[in-house]
Amino acid sequence: MAKGLLHHIEIYVSNLSKSIDFWGWFLEELGYSSFQEWESGQSWKIGDTYIVFVQTEERFLNVPYHRCRVGLNHLAFYADSRQHVDDITKKLEEKGITILYKDQHPFAGGDNHYAVYFEDPDRIKVELVAP
């Protein structure tokens, strides 16, 4: 056990199939491996940490997620390098995924913060930042 490190993150999604398509390739690009899979969810793991995506029950789908409400704003992941950020940015664009803050990319987080920002199918903001 690594005291204080995240054990796992569990995210409820509106459309599991779309979320698996979106997150699967991205997490695998970062070195995660498929970990668990069941009818209403799937997870990916790296080291001792895993991320779980679960289909939201129909009765809870009437209020969509928005990152500016109380709760999670975004998830930020480390890239290997600036080149890795550039490579992922290209793949995002090839997949038709909108790059956020395009007019400031890759320095939307400031002059010393090289990153790409984008959204998952439920509009959860994702950041990939160079070390």
C-alpha cells in the first residue's frame, strides 16, 4: 500500500458504450490495462490504481453532469513529455474530439504548463499535462 495515493476512482456515465470507446484507447495510451468488465461497468488499472466506469441507472439520468456544479471539475493525467501531449492531441483531433481552449493550446494552463484539455462523452473535462 502507498499511503495517501488514490486506490480507485469510480465514475457513473450516461452511456457506458460511448464511455468505454472514449476512455479505453486514452487510458491504454497512458499505460493502463483493462482490469474488470461486467454488464454495467468496466475498469482500467495502472499500478495499484484503477478507474471504474459504471452505467448510471435510468432513474438518475434526468440530471446531466456539469463540471461547474458541485463535484468533480476535471481529471488530470501526466504525459511522458511534450511530444506525448502533441501525439495525443493529434489522435484526439483524428477521433473528432474537441480540444478545449484551442486558441491557447498547448499553454491554456499558463506559460509553463504544457497540456491538452478535452471532454469525455458526459463532458467531464480531461487534461493531459507534460511533466
